[in-house]
Amino acid sequence: MQNVLNKLGISDENPGAFAGEWRGGGGVIEKISPVDGKVLARVRSASAEDYEWAVGRAHEAFLKWRVTPGPVRGETVRQLGNALREAKSDLAALVTLETGKIIAEGEGEVQEMIDICDFAVGQSRMLYGLTIQSERPSHRLMEQWHPLGVVAVISAFNFPVAVWSWNAALAAVCGDATVWKASEKTPLTAIAVTKIAERVCRETGADPAIFTLLMGDRKAVGQRLTVDRRIPLISATGSTQMGINVAQTVHGRLGKTIMELGGNNALIVAPSADIEMATQSIFFGAVGTAGQRCTSTRRVILHESVAEIVRKKLLAAYKSMPIGNPLDRKTLMGPLIDKNAVDVVQH
């Protein structure tokens, strides 16, 4: 465990605000691993002053980044993807140590980051606009898309790094800077990823503040982001209630939102269904990430003609499920992330 932390630049205590340099004037977050209950590290969260400084620096970086040619921006993202490839094993292990999800899912999440970087690099050479026929002689209409500015990403603990990359890689090639408010439950993966992005930016000559990080609670960071008119778009992942609160505030100032929220997902099994496939889908959908997904299966609606056989197959699957240390590749389900998550499930 300590070797993974060292290789990713995680110390016993880490500043949680980054915008070209590292700061942290707020309270301390103590990250306890759900795997063994031990403290992984501590993080000094962002203060109100850190927030103002970081968003200001992100805007400065944006003003330079937006006039950088798209393919040049894509080169920074390409190198970010390569850096993530090199760190995949260690970063996946840290995802598992912080969230409790099994190592195969940790590796899959980091691979998603790599894949979106590859996709974004291609997009950096396809930032097209239309040319349109005009009714006026010797006249041409041209469409050109401009970057939005500083965009914010609010991510949840269950996918602590992938969600950031989906937004940040595409924002970067489009000429936007990103401010990331990661979950306080998974601060170390956010710091590790930001350190990788910082190193890449310094190698390519980009301002590292295009990948700004603000670790902090809802009051110090989250609420400030929603009311900040310098941030035209917020991408938020989390509970439905959180999404409602964010949407009402951001849309109230005519900002834009992208939402991925929790649900009460149902899987319906009809008489014509492939019972084996349906059972496997229900089982994986329910136990993947120990049920801590936006898309986790929470209800099953069965036609009476197949209900009994599906119940029997599901009970057999659950009885045979290997539960334990998520770093062990034989384990299919690791722990819930913390006691609060356990209480929520039980009630």
C-alpha cells in the first residue's frame, strides 16, 4: 500500500487545492480505507481564500489555452493518456484502496480515462464549423464554435477518476479549463490524477491550472461553484437531491448543467427473456461496486411465469459470491465505502 502511495506522490499529509501550485488552508480530511480500516493519508482541504485564488488562476489559464490551436491542445491530452497508461496499475490500486471496489473495476475505471483521452485527441482535429449558403451574392456565412470558459466537474466517490476524465479531456481539447471538486470520500485519487496532469502540462508547456483541483466540502467549494458566474457550465454526479439543488442554482443564473444522478433502477424479465443472461445481468448490476453505482440494479420486476426460476438462480448466485479483500482477484464484491453507506443500505 505504501509503495503505491509513494509512486503516485501521496504523502502522509497533502494539500488539496491546485491551480498551478498546491495549497490547502481549510480543514483536514482523514481518508480511511474501507479495505482494512487504516488511515491512508490526510488532506488539507481548500479554504474560501483558496477557492477564489484557484478559480482566478483557472480563468487566467483559460484565456491563454483558448487561443492555443486545437491539435496542440490535443497533444497535451495525448500525453496525459500515455501518462495514465504508465500509472494504470498503481492508480487502479489506489482507486480500490479508497473506494473498496474490486481491483478489476479499479483497472477498468482507469482504462476509461485512457480511452477518453484517445477519443479526445481525435476530436482535437475535428472541431468543425459549417459554411452556409447565403442569399446575398459574393457572401459566405461561417459557423465557428468557441470555448465556454472555466467549467466545473463535481464527481462522486463511486467513480472517483473516470467521471473527471470524461469531462476534462474533452473540455481541454475544446479550449476550456476545468475546476474539479472531487468527493471528500475519495480525495487521494483526485490528488494523484492532478499530479499526473500537472507533470504532463509542465512537459508540454501548458498552464497546469487548466486542470485545477479544489478538495473541500459543500459549503467551502460546492455551493460557491454553483453561484459563481465565472463558471458557465457545471457537470455534476451524485444523488438526485444534489442534482436538484445544483440545477436550480446554476439555471437560476442561466448557466448550463450536465447531470448524472442516482436512481432506483429496475430490470424487467419477460417470459421471452434468456433466463441465464437475465440472471447474470441482475446479479452483476446489483453487486458491481457493491451496489454503489448510479446504474446499480435496485429492483427486479419478474413475469409470474419466470419468477420462481429467476429467484432460485439469483439465490444460488448470491450464496456462491466471493466477498472479501477487493485487492484479491478472486473477490467479486468488496466493502461498502464507509459506515454511512452501510447505514443507508440497511435502512
